[in-house]
Amino acid sequence: MSTLTVNDLHFEVRRSDRRRALEITVNRGGELILSAPPEVPDAKLRGFVQRKRMWVYKQLARKEATGREKPRKVFTEGEGFDYLGRTYRLRLVPESDVAVKLQNGRFVMPAALAPDGREHLIRWYCERARPWLWARIQEFAPRMGVHPAGVRVQDLGYRWGSCGKGDWLYFHWKTILLPARIAEYVVVHEMAHLHEPHHTPEFWRRVERVAPDLDRRRDWLKGHGIEVESL
């Protein structure tokens, strides 16, 4: 890996024999990555960055506006928590048969468990996310010509999903907080990686065949995804 500086923009250049096109990625921390095939000269890289610089500035400005540390939710009566794009208020009760349940439009939790409420709610999200995501995978698999081995839900840090060895698909548990059509885009995105490991033009064509409004879903996730990360 090497670096490339164009005006006030500093890129980490990652070259790969498997890559066929240039791509700029702005990580959640604001780091800039320029992915390229090994034979592309620096002059062409600079030209590409110059053409894309306004897009890069917009992405950095958006991250600065939305990426500030958000306070975590407090597990008190009436606090709102997301699930598939809707917000449900928390109701604390003296007793309950389970740690968390969604009942009559509210999350219900025993008051005694509130101090560890985040742990209990994440467990609830994971339990709901696995079957929901697997159902979407089975729905899209015939159309995409893939056969995923299975799905795993866990904390993936700043990634929404990942395509792992053995055709396993991994998803962040926060995916289940997103609106359904956005969560479906995350699913289709990772399934397309079973064909194309990189974000090549063919990769995006595969995604768009299943998600024709690809740009709108992708832009929504980039602009609003941070909003579900304060739990």
C-alpha cells in the first residue's frame, strides 16, 4: 500500500490484481481509500480523484455533521428504540415472563433488568434478525444465482455486513433496526459479493437487478445509517 495526496485530500492506495476499476471509499472515521488495479499509473489516479473530489468533500462534510459521538439510549420509561424502521417506546414493568418482548406497540422489560437493558435488547434483536435475514436471503437467492451456506448475526463494528469463507453471510445486529427496504439492500449487497468480491460495475449491476432503486437505498443508508448507532 502507498499514499496519494491531491490538494488537501490524503488517500491510502490499495492495489489488487482482482480489481478492474478505480474506487474511492470514505471510511466511517473519515479515512480515504483509493482502490485500483496494479498497473494504473499515479497520473491516472490523480485525474480520477480530481473528478471525484466534490463527491469526496460532500461525504466528509456529511460524516462530520452526523459522525459526532451520539449519547447512548437510556433504559427509562418512554425511551424509543427502533425495530425495522419503526420506533417503539419502552415500558418498564414490575415483572415479565421474558427479558424483552414487543407487545401492543411497545417494548416491555422488567424494571429490574433496565440497568443491563442494552445487553438484553441486543440479544432480542439478534434473535429476531437471524430468521428475518435468512428469509430475505432465501427469497433473493434464486434471482441472484447464489447458495449462501447460512447467516450469522453479530457486532461487526462499522460494517453492516460481510461475506465470509464458505459462503457464509454475516450481518451486524443493527441491520434489523433499519427500515425493511434498507435492510434488504444490505442483504442483496452482501449476496452480490458471493459473485463479485469487489465493487466492480458488474457487482452493482447484480445488486440493481434485485434493487432497482439502488441509488436511493444506498444514499439513505449513507445519510441515515448513523442514526441507529446510538443504542
